[in-house]
Amino acid sequence: MSKLINYVAVLPLILFVVASCSSEEEKAPQKPDVKVVLPEPFHFHKAIEVKPGLTFDVVSWGRGSELESAFLILRSDSSAMKYRSTSGELEGRINDAWNMDMDSDGNPEIFIESKGVEKGNYLNMYVYEFDDNGTSRELRFPDLTSSTKENYRGKDSLYVKEGILYREFPLYDAKDTAGVKPTGKKILEYSLRGNDFSVSTKTP
């Protein structure tokens, strides 16, 4: 009986401690998302690790313009202590950058996707392949046909599925220059062989 009385007497204290811990856990402040702000004149940076010791840093920079700048690809081979760079002019803002080996030759291809701002959000692609020594070769990404350009207003989405690169965008009437009401969409499939791209149209 005395044990039961002691337990009843201690029970409120136990509940108080448990409630206090729960309250503290619930009120624990959440860490805010940290947004990295690059110093001027840099606008974009992404590190792409191809394999241990081999990393490509893609950056863009420029002052005084939102539509024109430049990009730089820094190749760091820390295992062989070799460092190379490739640069070029950039139209629009970099939206993303990634690595692929579309032709399965063992050489990485760095893709840079940029888009214009506001109404001119057309897609621009910059692709470079790098060999084991770090030498780069620019691969020309196929342009749209003249007939497709008449109905193209940007708003592209790119995605990779089963190692294949796809580009999808809405189509508009030629008179709808503002791109208000889409009339359909187009899906393009890209392949790479011998450093040359080929493109085919897929049925939506």
C-alpha cells in the first residue's frame, strides 16, 4: 500500500518532466534555409563531381546586364593535379548545369542551360566535352527548325529519362506573339554520336 502511495505522489512530478521535455522539443526553433548570395560580379555557381577527384565548377559572371554575361567551366583533377578552364559568352541566365556521357565514350559532357528573362525566356544550351587530359571540345546543340520557331515562345523544360535528354515546350499560333494561349506542345529527343547531336520529334 505504501508503495502505491509513493507512486501516486511521484506521478505528477514525472508527468511534469515529460510535458516539459515535449514542450521544449515542440518549441525548438527550426533552422532557416540558408541562401548563398554570391559576391559581384558572380551570378551562378555549381560544383559537378564526375568522380572522386574530378570536379567541374560552373560559374557565370558579368556586371551591368541581366541578359548578357559570360560563363566559366573550371576542371579540377585533384588526383592528377591538373587544372584547366573553358570560358565563353553567355546569353540569358544559367538555370542549371549537369554532367552526362550521352555517347558512352567515357568523356564527360558538361551541359549549361540558360534562359532569357521575362518574355524572352528562350532556351540556350552550351555543351562541352572533356577528355582525360582536360582538353575541351564545344558540341553544337541543335537549333530549332524555322517552322518550329514560328510557334515557339520559350517556356522550355529539360529532363533526362533513361539516359536520354528530352526538351519539351508549348506551341502557339504564329499570331500569338505574346504566348498567351498554347495550341499544343512539342517533345524533342536528343542523342549524341561522334560529337554530333541528332534530334527527333516524339509524339506527346
